[in-house]
Amino acid sequence: MSEPILDATHPRLSAPYDRRAIEALMARYGSPLVMIDCDVVRAQYRALSAALPGVDLHYALKPLPERCVVDTLKEMGSYFDLATSGEVELVRRAGVDPRRCIHTHPIKRDADIRDAIRYGVRTFVADNPDELGKFVRHRTRCEVLLRVAFRNAAAKADLSRKFGCDPESVPALLDLARRLGVKVVGLSFHVGSQSPTPDMHVQAIERCNELIVQARAEGHALSVLDIGGGFPAVYRSPLPPIADFCAPIRSALAELPPGMRIVAEPGRFLVASAGTSLSTVVGRAFRDGVWWFYLDDGLYGSYNGHIFDHAEYDIRPLRDDGSRVKAVLAGPTCDSIDVVKEGIELPMLEIGDVIVGSTMGAYTSSSATDFNFIRRAKVIAVNEVPEMSVDE
């Protein structure tokens, strides 16, 4: 879990973080670190809330399941999207009202359902007949959203490849749920991770609108649409402002039947830019005309997103004297695949120099491993207490 660092010796930090602030953090907490800036989380939440007015934003814990993020978003009025019993336990310990949570994993063990119901969650997701059948014994205590698949080859990760029913299957699943006595209250979808345009969001909303109208005509009282996540974070390539990205989505949502509750599941967008990786050069070697600099963090640690998340992070040395050598940044494990970056030019780094990775809040520390018994980066939180305005 993240460790807060706000005290008398640590004033508020503002990005981009200066060298002295970073060196002070590493002197106190060691290396490697992942620093989470709660002020950035707040700013991202405000931006998406403004871009999607009237939409209940449920933070998806998966990209960064840290207590500091949950506490920050709870204060902002956020809802939460849970998918595992571990995530249920995290929000329970944070004192989140379970009525502000939904459980959206399409495939669950009965124990997962029971854990969430015991906490107080009442809304779940299913996408096939077997999954609907799991709710028969719980039908008096919960309701279900049917997840619909919309394949999206443009997304970094096409999540409809693994989850969701064909739109044409929705009427039959609604009829089955009625026979089983399972209450279905709406539809959900997820257009995939890092969707580059809002086009698939719009197409999915329009198709779900048709399905909802059809279902209502057949006596199914659908009143919820969960539009999932996929709102893109800015890495190395520019993207339109989130307000512009969401403009077509807002237009599509306006065509839904009156009185619909709209839910979204942002994850990466809220936390990616809030994370900064800090690692240290622990060794170096000159091999085949190239300098290899070995870090205490790598692909099996915070930089695992290079493999699992299709991410390209902005990586730079904290100290830069302007010189350049051909270089490779390698991770600390004994595995030769553990290379963070190669074919690059860097200053002639010394042992003890610091490497800074930006936009590393999502799918970094959350999916790091303990391979080779090398400890993961410590996660620390800055700016947990919101800055007070003059009026306050």
C-alpha cells in the first residue's frame, strides 16, 4: 500500500518535480519508488466529470489499487468499480459506502459474489447463461447488467475479445433472466483500453440504445447503461483534450431514453499521469560499443507495462550534463529479456544516478512481480491532503 509523505519536512510538490525534491524523497525512502500525486488524480477526475456531466464515474481499481487513490477519489465524490474480493476488501477498509460500488467482472466464483454481497454491493455484471445462473441463489439481494461485446481493433487491448455477449444475444439472455427470476436492470460494455477515438463508444451507445428500446417494448425495465472505460491517457503521443474526446459520446448519450442512469468505469485516465517512477543506476558495462546502465527497477517491476500494457513511457535521467552516449537501460533481474529501453542516447551515467519515468501510475506497480526475489518499488503518496483555497 502507498505510504503518505506529507509532514512538516515535506511541503507540497508540484510537477514537474525538481531535482532536489526527488533526491530528498529517495534519500528518505530508498530506491526504487513509484510516487503517486493525489493532486493529479483530483485534476483528472474533475476533467472527466466536466467532460461527462451526469455520468456516475466509478473508478476501476485495477490499474492502481492504492489506498491513497481510493481516499482521494472518495473525497471527490467518486463511485467505484470492483472486480475481485481483494478490491472489495480495499474499499471496505477505506470506508467506502458499498452503495457507491458495482462489481463488473463478467466471470465470477460464487465466493466472489458472496464476498461482494456481504460487503453490500448489489449490482453485478454477467454475459452468458451460465453466469446468469450463478445469481439464482442470490436473486433477492442483487441485480445484473448484461455486458455486450463490441470488438475494437483500434484499442490497445480489445477487451471484447474476452468478455461480452453478441448484441443479437441480448433478447434471449433477458428472457432467460426473467425465467430464472434474476433481475436485469441494464446493459454494459467496454470498448477496450486506450481507445484512440470515441468512435466505438458512440457506436456501442447507439446499438445499446436500440437494444434498450427493444427490451422495454418486451417488458424488460432496463434503466442503466454502463459505458465502461477506455478513455485514453496521454503517453508519448498527443491526444485531444478529454472534453473534445467526449463530445461525441455526450451527443450519443443524449439520445438515450429519458431517466437512464449512465455509469462509466474510468481507470487509466484518472491515474496514469499521477505516477512517477524513480529508479537508480546500480551498475554499468560497455558492451559491443554501447553503454549498458543497470537499474534497480525493470520489466519485472514497474516497467512491466512495456510488455503487458503496450505502453511507452517517457524516461529521462534526473541529471543531464548534455553529453550523449549510445545506451541501453536494463533491469535488475538475471533475465536477458529484462531491458527497459535500448537504441537510445543518454548522458554518461554514473552509479547512483536517478532515472525518472513519467505517466507511470497505471498498470505499473499494480502488475509488478517479485521475480528473482527483487523487491518491488515502494509506492509513496504526495499531496494527499488537498490544497486549501484562500476562501477555505
